Amino acid sequence: MAVNLEPPRPEDLLSISGVRLGIARAHIRKPNRKDLLLVALDEGTRVAAVFTRNRFAAAPVIVCREHLADKDPIRAIVVNTGVANAGTGEAGIEDARATCVAVASALDIENSQVLPLSTGVIMEALPLERIKAGIPACVADLGAGNWASAAEAIMTTDTVVIDGSTITVTGISKGAGMIQPNMATMIGIIATDAAVGADALRYLALRVAAQSFNAITVDGDTSTNDTLVLAATGRARNPEIVGEGTAEFGRLAVTVTEVAQLLAQAIVRDGEGATKFITINVDGGASRDECMRVAKSIAHSPLVKTAFFASDPNLGRILAAIGNAGIADLDPARVGLQLGDVTVVEHGARAATYTEGEGKRVMKQAEIAMRVSLDRGVEAATVWTCDFSYDYVKINADYRS
Amino acid sequence: MAVNLEPPRPEDLLSISGVRLGIARAHIRKPNRKDLLLVALDEGTRVAAVFTRNRFAAAPVIVCREHLADKDPIRAIVVNTGVANAGTGEAGIEDARATCVAVASALDIENSQVLPLSTGVIMEALPLERIKAGIPACVADLGAGNWASAAEAIMTTDTVVIDGSTITVTGISKGAGMIQPNMATMIGIIATDAAVGADALRYLALRVAAQSFNAITVDGDTSTNDTLVLAATGRARNPEIVGEGTAEFGRLAVTVTEVAQLLAQAIVRDGEGATKFITINVDGGASRDECMRVAKSIAHSPLVKTAFFASDPNLGRILAAIGNAGIADLDPARVGLQLGDVTVVEHGARAATYTEGEGKRVMKQAEIAMRVSLDRGVEAATVWTCDFSYDYVKINADYRS
């Protein structure tokens, strides 16, 4: 069960001029699944990416970093599911490189112009021959209209007019499992036809990741493979957006962030066993970082998450989680907590007006927002998460079977 | 279900000269439970304590700290279950003080000679009148032989000969729920008849907590109330142990630590829904702190915990948890992992000799030890934890009902 919003209809997903996608069934881990995706980017496209901070970064992440640092522009992204190619040592890096060689050869580009992305189980070798065998099918399938087919579930699209040009932004994502701060998505690909300078695009990728994929958490585990790729083809022919402080950059950033947030929130809604979608707003912090720490301490607490699953207003667990956020000089007597429209805590203690019945009423809802006020500064942060159900245990205990 | 060792037989639990315990049914949250414990300490007893680092420390913790800082020695400990008296603001502190007044009056000691401890649900007021009404029953019940009755489940005892005197150490604990680093027990009380200097006792309490209650975790949540109290009555009449570097201190520390570790491990074995007891040894670290971080990152990962529940050797999840421990300069290529007698990872990748069958064989055991080698220093740390089952969700979703 998931607390999913209606995804956009496939026919509503806008294609991006300069981007073609091709999908194949390469039988990577299980037969007859769409498990190989090739994204071909036309000449002139700029690409920026943000990766997991897990020290056991997967082999494809290491190769992606190399290729992004190379002088040749990225022209292709190859994504496989089923096997993460993480915890695979030098052999895994060779496999990721060999995947790039196969794609480069098929598209007549350089090896370093390919970004390889993988998601799936850790510590197993990539089935290289099956991946190589699947690449021609991906190439044959390449088309601008394949976004929905590539995404299957998590996808979104938006437009914005900048300098008189209609800019389109479309994104897809693969989520669930090992979802946490610092690249909570497994794989996210967002493309736009805007013309954006290289530095501005890199900055945009970081900023967008911080406010979307790095602000969601399902289970507190950060994957070895998490990657957000942002591609800008320039085909909208708008005057190139170069400055990070310009109004044009701001307008583009808002749209790309909204697309990324919808993708990221969809991952949470689709979280393993999720029955509730929970928004945690923390304000009044001395820094954005401490607000994030408080929000994630709440979002990661199994006791808080099981209370939401049970619709049990055992809200002292939220206070305990706030107290565990590692803010050494936090004054509990200043802390406030609102759950939906109900004031639960004032000055660090149960609010005089609070009743369990009111708490229960909010806890029963499928979409719950809470606000924690630290009353020690002006910074704020938002995290999106879900509850913790029997099905989380079931799905993760059965994941490989 | 719990993975419990056989607890000691009540008749094997040694009493401590100078310590008497009394239990009452005060109907604090539910009727007819043993929910109030009074521990009376004879004159000359020294007491040290270690408390939760949660910033939402409960009212009794705040009052305990005040009373320990006072010049009058501690002569009584009063423990209630059912209501934690946390998230209760100034009124909660008044309630904790009033509890001390009632105990002091009944025992004819000063208010500041009482340590109040509470455990239970957060953000509810202590039923002060019922607690006051229960204290006379506790006093009437006071006896040196009541350790097992006070503990009910989690208790242990040991002796050591120091300077020709037989020293006895007996401990009891209430655990489960909100169990994490930095005072993982709800309430632990350990008493010895050894004569120990005040400074040495304080140091001993810190050292023992670090190697026992602060080295266990069930769900990563640190309670608002966690407290370890260590009392030394001096009735064994050994020459007072004053220096932390002496052989006598060392012998006492080993025995008290063993008692504390047995209590702490019992809390994990008794963890909500636990079906497996997991020992995580991390060695080769540059500091003990980083070894603890790696061990706790593994112990807190819901994906690792559900894999243990399922006996599924999806051991890449352990690598991902190691990579998430926040050691910025960790070299994955040096990391090794052994599970029981099976080498799983060498040089950061799957060991050539490893087979899933071997992994599965170990994962099926009820007691599992793993060893993570970081190969970057000489420090080490050990953490004890349990798996994550359907029952964890069930118990915590139903906790208050």
C-alpha cells in the first residue's frame, strides 16, 4: 500500500527537445522486466549531477564522477536496475567502464561521454554480457516520447516562461528502499530544454537536491548509488542563463525544484509499506542545519513512525526525538509542536488546550503536517517522510526473494 | 518473543548489605502492577549516576542532578513505572520534588537525599496522589532480599575478592522501548557493598555506562529518562578504593562492568519483538568514537535489521551502513567483514571464498556476531543489538493501548 498521489497521465508528460530515451528488457536480475534505460542527449547539452555521500559509493558513481570531470560533454546516461554494482571493488569499476564502452560504441561517442547508473542489490557482480546484449534494443527504442515508459511510476513535468521562451522540465525517478538524507532517491533524472551555463547548472543541481531528494527519508538508510542527473539541452533557445543571482535563474530554479520535490515526495508516498505521508516543518532554528537535524531525528525515529502507523497520538515520542537531535544547548522550555491544526506542545510541555481526541483526529489522516518551533532563531527546514508499518518489515525482509 | 538467556534464579541473586528494597502496587497507569519501587540506602553509602543526554530530559532526571550536586548524601531511590514525567514542564518538576518530599518524610531524611526515577509514557502528568499513597506500602515492604522481586526479569549478580574482602555486586534494570546510545536502559540500579571513594565511584559509573548501557541499541531512540545509578555501601569493609589506576579499582571495575553488560544485553535480548541477538565488533579504527559510529550505523539500519529478521544474507546492506557512518576519509578498499566464522568482505568487496549458503547458515542463528575491520588504526568498539521484526511494529504501534 502506498499513499500515492495520482501520477500524471503518460500523455501529459512533456518531452524535452534534445533528449531521447530507449528501454529494454535485459533480464538483469529477473526475466522480462524493463531493467535497462538509455538516455541519449543531443550535442550541446550540459549535464550536472549530485551523488550519494555514502563512503561505499557504488562503482558507477565513481565512474560517473570521473566522466563528469572529463573535458568531453556527457551525451548519454545508461541506467540498469536489479544489480547496484556496489561493494564490488575493482572488478565492479571495470564492469561500469565496460558498460560505457558498449554504449559509446553503439552511439559513436567517447566512453567518457557516458554516465552509468545502477540500482539494485549490493555486493553482486553486474551481468555484463546481458547488459551489453540489451544495449542495441535500447538504441533501437530511442525516442523523445518515452519518458513515461522509462519512469513507469514516478514522473512529473512542468513548464515556465523565461525571457519569452517556454521552458519545459520533465523528471523521472526510481525510488524506495534505502532512502535517506543526502541523495534519497536511488536514481533521478531531470531534463530541461533551457539553455543554462555550466556553473549555473552545477549550482542548480546542488540547490535542487538539497530541497528535494536530500529532504526526504523513508528509513534513514543512504544508498550506495543515489544519483540525481540534471541535463539542460539548450533547445528552448532562451538567452543562456549564467548568473545564479538573476531573475531568470530564480524562475528556472523554482520550476526545477518543484519538479524535483514532486519526484522526491512520490518516492516517500511510494515508500515501502507507507500508509501515511508526513511533512515535518521545523522553524525558529539558529541554522538550517539544526532544523534539518531536528526534522530528521523525528523522521528517523521508529517509535514516532510506528505511532503514526497506529494513528496513536503518543506525541511525547516526538519530543524525545527532538531532544535526541544533538543540539547541545536546546532549551526544551521554548519548544512548541503543532500537529495539523492542533497545538500539542507549548513551552516544552503539553498545551493546556490539547486533548487526546484532537490528537487522534489528526493522527488518523493519511496526510499529516507537523510544525516544530525551536524559538531560538529564524532558520527553517522541511523534511518529508512516511510511517513504519508491518509491510515495511515484510517488504524488506523479503526484498531479494 | 525474546532471545533471552536464562535469568539467574531469584534465590541466586545476592543481597547487598546496606541496601533494602520495597515494592508496591500504586496503580500508576494500570491497576495491580508492581509499579513503585523504593530503595533505601544505609548511612555511609556513596552514590553516582549517569543520565540520558536527551535534551528533553525528564523532570526526575533534572531533580536527580540537583540532588546529586547537593551536600547531603543520597539515602533513597524511588522508581515509578507507567508515567515518565517527561515533557511536563515546571509542573512535572514540582511533581518529582513532591515525590521526594513524601519519601523523605516516610524515611526521616532530607528531600535532597532522594533520587526520583520514572519510566513510562511521555507528556502525561504523574498521578502524584497515587504515588504518595503507595509509599507507605513500599516502606513496609523494605527488605534486603527483595532484589528479584524488584527486578522481575532483568537482574544479575556477581562477586569478586578485593584485598581479602568478598565484594558483592547486584544489579537490576528496566529496559525495552526507546533504547539507544547514551543511556540505553530506561532505569538501571547497581549496588555493591564495596567501599569506594566518591571520585572513583563517579568515574566508575561513567566507564561502566560507556561499556554497557551506552553500547546497546534496539531502535536508535534515546529515552528522556535513562538513568544508571551506582551505589556503594562500604559494608564489605575493604580498604576504601580511591585511585582509578589501582589494581583494586581495576578488579572492581571488571566485575561491575560485567554485571552492567549482562543487564544491558538482557535489555537487548528482551527488545521489542527481538528474535536475534547481534554483537557488532568494529576494529582497526583510528578512534574508539569512529568504531562506535560504524557499529551503531549498522545497528540502527532498518534494512540491516530486517535482513537479520529474515535470515537473509543481504549483506551489502551492512557495507552501505558502514559507508553511512559519517567517516569522511574512510577507504572502502580496506574494509573487511566477517559474519560468525564466514569471511564475507575483503578489501571492500565480496570475498572470493564467500558463498550465499555460508552466509545463510550464519544468518539463521539466534546469536550472531560480526566483525568489521576498518584497517586504519588500533581502536575498537562493541555494540549489542537485535533484529527488527513484525512484532517490533506491533508492540510499538500498540504500546499505549
